[in-house]
Amino acid sequence: MTNLPATLSTLQQEITVLTEKLAPVSDDHVARSIRSLLAAGLSLPSGMTVEAAPEIYAFALAGVPAFGVQKATAGVIRGEYDINKGFVPKPPEFAAIARLETKNIRDDLVRLREKEATLAEAAKPREKTSEEQKERIRQLHAQFKAAHAESKVSERYNPVPAEMTDEQREYWAQIQAIRDAPTITEEQHALRRKIASSIASASSQDDNQEAAE
């Protein structure tokens, strides 16, 4: 994000506006709402007097956002709810309507706060890698390179011998059966020993395979 501080500032302003809308209603605000509803021609619920109504509704609406009470009052006067439109909603019903009017605001506030927390975390300065950590990384890298190079050298000068086929074993057995010359060199002796070892190893593998079968 190109301007993270500015974005965070805008988010905080939006959060402040929504938080203020969710401020709890006052008793005076409740009394004004009841007077507005009565002035619009609505009747109080049966058995409730005009004098007692503000206190009863204030108790039911305690903690409910003032914004929700204001919206609910306007909605009742305009007949927007599926209720008895000739009467002021009973206290529990009026409180439920007022809370419902603030649901979107609460949801938006949760979303904005989560976004703010994510951006604030992204804006935190990251801890720089210390010189000691850098040196440790360099050592590990050097060790890896050395081990890798040693492995390559080992594969080059100590190749894994290919498995001898039956045709190869028969061929070298025939070579081995040839009588030696009166004089042979040490290299020739070594070659014969290598051939004999390969033949014996191949035969041993065949025996083991047959035994396993």
C-alpha cells in the first residue's frame, strides 16, 4: 500500500464515527421519542400511563444505541415495521427494533477494526537481522556448499558399479579361464582380481534373489 499512515488515519476516523453512533441512549432521548410517537397519534400499550411510560421505556432501552432508538422511532411513525401501527410498540419490542437498526453499524465497525488491526501490524517496523545472525547464516551456507561439493567429488571418483548382466558375467568368466602368460604385470593381477570379485558379487546377488523367491 503506497500510503499506509493516511489509510490508517481514514480508517480511524470512520471507526470513530461508527463508535459515536453506537453510544447508549439517554433517558431524556427516550422521553423525547415517546413524546414524538404520541404526538404522531399512536396510543400507548394497554394499561400504561403517559406519566409512567418514559421510565418504563428507558429501562427497556438501557444500553441500546441512541442511533437505533432514533431510527426505530422514525420507522414506527412511518409504518415501516410489521407491527400494530396504531400503538407504540411494547418496551421489549421497541428495544428489539432499535437494536436491529444498529446491526449493520456493528457489523461495519467489526470489519473496520479488523482491517485497522491488520494494517497496523503491517506498519510495524520489522526487527533487523543482527550481525551475529548474518554470520551464522553465512556459516551455514558455507557448510552446505562444502558438503555439496564433497558429495559431487565422491560421486565422481567413487561411482556406484553397475550391476553385471548374465552375458557380461559369462564373458569375463571366459576371459578369466584363459591361461596366464609366463609373466604378467601387477596391473594385470589387479584386473583379474577385480573381475573375479565382480563375478562373485553378481553370483551372490543371484543366489540371494533365488532364495528370496
